[in-house]
Amino acid sequence: DSISDFKGGNQKLLAKILPKHVVQLVSDGVSPIAEDYADVTVVFTDLQGFTAFSSRISPGELVELLNMLYSAFDETILDWGLHKVEVIGDAYFISSGCPMEDSNLSPDQHAMRAVEVALALQRIVPAVCDDGSVHMRCGIHTGNVIAGVVGKKGPRFHLFGPNVEYANRMESTGVPGKVQISFSTKQWLDIGGHDYIFEDRSVDMGGRHDRTFLVTRSKARAAKKIRNRLAMQRQEMAIAATPTEPE
């Protein structure tokens, strides 16, 4: 009943649901699997008005729309090399910099990639769902997290800690149709010289007011270069994984 039961014949299944290095740890018999990650950027999204909208369409139309939406979201997350931690209903939980798939990327680049993905997801929503009552909130925060494998029957690589909760609060206190980032994420973007247009705001975080920012537009020149490099890496990995035909 433990995760070690997946060893052997189920390695391919593990590879689909867990990061590469975690699959190796499972193969080596490491348990429990728990790791500290510094300066990870966490993204939370949630669709507003979607429950009411879904009640006005047929089950078939709802499933077709969600399939289109999730497929577009997943492709965007993959394009930028981020990790989809979990999907709960119509809400996404995404991480940038955990797991560390590319050691050449710095914390400011993790933050930049997270913001670019959030902006891209915001553009996808109206393109897939043309109902004006449906909007998405995005919240982003950067900080240290704990990551580990939880669950026996269906093991998952999950993130924990106060900074994960704070990222969730960035979403819940955000503005529909906008991307809200924390002061910490803004600092990393500034450190990397990533250029965005921001709207300064203050958010009540339960007894205190924290400074946050709405990202209105991207002017980050490095973003496209990193995305293209990641796309090339994906293509090379796909070619390397393709079995060769016997001569």
C-alpha cells in the first residue's frame, strides 16, 4: 500500500504523475520524500462566475468547454516549464522553481515565468469562454516552500508552508481579470530587470495591510527568449525519447 509498490512495472505511471527526480528517489527507496526549496514562485487561479455560467449550459457543453480550457492552460504551463501542482474544480495551483527542472534559471526568472503564464492564462479565458460574466483571478507570491510526496494510492508531489497560503491569499484578494503579485515577487522581478506595467495597491490581510501589485502588461524582453529555449529543450527531449526503428 506504500508508494514503493509502484517500483518496477509502474515506473512509467510514476513518471507521468511525479517529477523526474522524485521518481528516482522512489526507485532508491527513499521515504518519506520531503525537500526544502528557496525562492519558489507560486501561482493560484480561480474562475469567478463560472458556477453560475455552468448552470446555464448542458453537461456536454460544460465538459467540452472545460476540456478546451484545461488543455490550453496545460499547454501554456508546459511551454514555460512550470509545474502543475493541483487542479481543484476550476482552480489551478502552479509552481515555478519547484521542482527545479532547469538549474540555469534564477529566482527572478522563476518569478518572471510565473507572471507570463498568469497573463497568458488570463488571455485564454475569454478566448475559450465568450460569456462576459466569467473572469479569472490570479495570485502570485515568491518564497520558501516545503515539497514532498503525499498519498499512497495516488501519490502526488505537493507544496506546503506559509508562503503557499500567502499565494492563495493573493488570489482570493485579487481582482477578476487581473494578476495580483506580492511585494516579494515584485522585488524579484525588479532584481532581474524584468519590465512590467504595475498598478500599486494595498490589501487587507487580516489585521494588516500589505502592499501588492496588479500586473497590467508585460514588457519583459527576456521572456520570449526563455520560452523559446524551453520549447527547444522540450523538442530535443521528445526526439531523444522517441524509439528508433530497426533497420
